[in-house]
Amino acid sequence: MNYTTQMDAARKGIRTKELMAVAEKEQWDPEKLLPLVAEGKVAIPANKHHTCLNPNGIGSMLKTKINVNLGTSRDLNDLNLELKKVQDAVSMGAESIMDLSSFGDTRKFRRKLTEECPAIIGTVPIYDAVVYYHKALGEITAQEWIDIVEMHAKDGVDFMTIHVGINKQTARRFKEAKRLTNIVSRGGSIIFAWMEMTGEENPFYEHYDRILEICQEHDVTLSLGDACRPGCIEDASDISQIEELVTLGELTRRAWEKNVQVIIEGPGHMPLDQIAANMKIQETICKGAPFYVLGPLVTDIAPGYDHITSAIGGAIAAAAGAAFLCYVTPAEHLRLPDGDDVKEGIISARIAAHAADIAKGIKGAKEWDHQMSDARKRLDWETMFQLAIDPEKARRYRETSKPEKEDTCSMCGNFCAMKNMNRILEGEKITIFDE
């Protein structure tokens, strides 16, 4: 039986090899996964041309997935460095790589990713259009914007962020409502500026049916971009954000009618007390489509530590229903991240995702912690290193501060509660001081 997309296959009862791979990873019965893909509550981004893909499912009832943003800029245009970051990200467990390149030979890098990288590959075509056409923003035509989307689809990209929700109506509301930090989405600011300069409707919104045709032909998952995501906690949950979300809900329905998978992009900065409510609003308006959040960052005052502010918000968001966390590095708001920044961002996001998976009761999540606790009880350092989310760092920390006795650490020594409780419960006598 023929099918066009993963959603189309699921609606026809076809178990694709991608769906079977996801079911095995998640320890799910394929028959239970099939209707969730058919309904749009689980997305399996899998472009037909990305033949080396190791597929993953994105949905609130599955393991929380991690996306890593990479790519060149005018100030740092080293493709080899970015490829090294890609390799490191995959080895550290990131399920998705998003190429945000805004300078240089972007197509060469993108094609290399889809030819060699097993992770889900995402892009933001609006960035690439500015680079590709080599002309002023206002001179790019509506057709040229759409042509870039088609080029990315043909290049094998699994999902694309399309800033389609900011149409003339939402842009007018944004201008009337006033914000502290305006529009902080790069793609959103670009299309808003284009609309203001040309007086035309957002071409992605106006020609949305054509975008859906492209996505259907190549099986590209649409990541409906949140151009009006809050860029500070004061702007969180304002009228601009919510009105755009309502538009994204309608666009989700239209995509599903064409068998196109959708994920919804969510807030960037948000106070702790608003996160869970935002997840519920999104679930209601977008009918359970997977939610993809950047953080959210729960405070604005921590440049250099935004991987932490992001992990706090990400854990709460995922526990409340977000399915996909975009990592944030210590370099956020400051510079292009280097290799160390990428690692810090990935580990922080993975911790947040795992903490949420425990709260959601995801199969296997709590067992990992049980194994670590058992190893700690037994003072089995090697097993602890193997189970650690960052084995290299855990091993390095212990080796740089060797204890006097191997069965303790340099913090507690003979005062080690684990060691002493094991001995006393076995009937031994302990003195601690003179041992």
C-alpha cells in the first residue's frame, strides 16, 4: 500500500520501518503508537531523502527529546568546527540537530548533515533565503521565500521551522499591544520587517497550501514557529503570544487535513508559575500536537548561566506536557557557542528531560536512577561512572581529588554515611575517628 507521509501511513494502518524503530526504542506496542501518529499527537520527522536517519518519535507520552542548535555565522564561519559539534552532540545523546547557519555555503553544510548525520535534521529556511539570494531583504519575492522551503525539503531536511503564524492581523496586534522586548525570534523579526517594508502578507501564510504540498511530497514535518514568543518574563503569556498560538492551532488543523505532521514551537522566557498553564493552553488550542520549547528560561538575569535557567523551565514544561526541548547553552545571548558550551547545554537539557520523564512515568526512566542509587549504596564507583549522564566529568572529578581510601570520596572520608551504614547493618563496629 502506498503512502505519502508518516501520518498518511498511520491513518492507513501501515507500520512503516520508522514507526517500528520508534516503537522499539520507546518499548511500545506498535499498534498503540499507530493511532497517536495518525491523530498527530506523535510526530516522526523522517524526510524521504534522509536515508541515514535513525528515527525518533516526538510526543508528550514518549521520552522527552532534545534538539541542538548549530550553524555558522558571519563572525564564525568554520564548517569543520560545526561538524565537530554535530558529532559531539549525537554522541552525547541529542536526538535532533537544527542547522541555523546564516553565512557561508549553507547548502553544502545542510546536505552533509542529511547525507551523514543519523539525528533528525531541522532548519529555518527564512535564514537561508537571506544568505542564498544575496540581496536586500525587501527585494526578496514571495515566490523566492517558498522556493527556499522546497530546496530544503529536497535536500532531506526532516523538519522546518516556518514562521507562518505572524500574519498581518497578528502583526497589527503586536504593534498595538506594545512589548518590553518586541519580537526576539530571528525568523519572526525578519518576516515582520519584510511585511512592513513591502506591505504584503506573510508569504508563508498566504501560500500555506503550497508549503503543505511541499511537505507532503517529501514528508517534511512542519515546526510552526512562534515569531511572537516572549523574549523576557514580562512579555510572557501576553496577547501577541496567545493570538499567534490561536493562529497556529488553525494552521495545525489544515496541515493534518493534508497528512502533514506538525510540532508547535513554544515560549522562550516565562516565569515558573505560568509554564504548566501554557502547556495546557497549547494542548487545547493545537489539539495535542507535540510542543517544542526553547527552555523556557525562568529568569532574565543570568547571562552565562542560561543553560541552568533553561533546564529549570524545561523540566517543568516537559513534566506538564512539552515533548521536545531545545537546548540552551551558557553562551545564549552572548556569542556563538563553542564545543564546551554545546556540551554544557546538551547535558543540562538531558537532565531536564530525564527529570520530566520520571515525573511522567516514562518506561525505564526511574529504573536508571534506581541503578545509580544501588551503585552508590555499594560504593561501586565504576558502575556509577558508567551510569552517569556525563561519565567523563564524573570520572574526572573523582580522579582530581583522590581520597585516602578507595571506598570513600574526599568530601566525607571515614564519615561516609553509605560506608558506615553498610558496615553497621552487617554487624561490624565502627569508630570513624581512628580508622
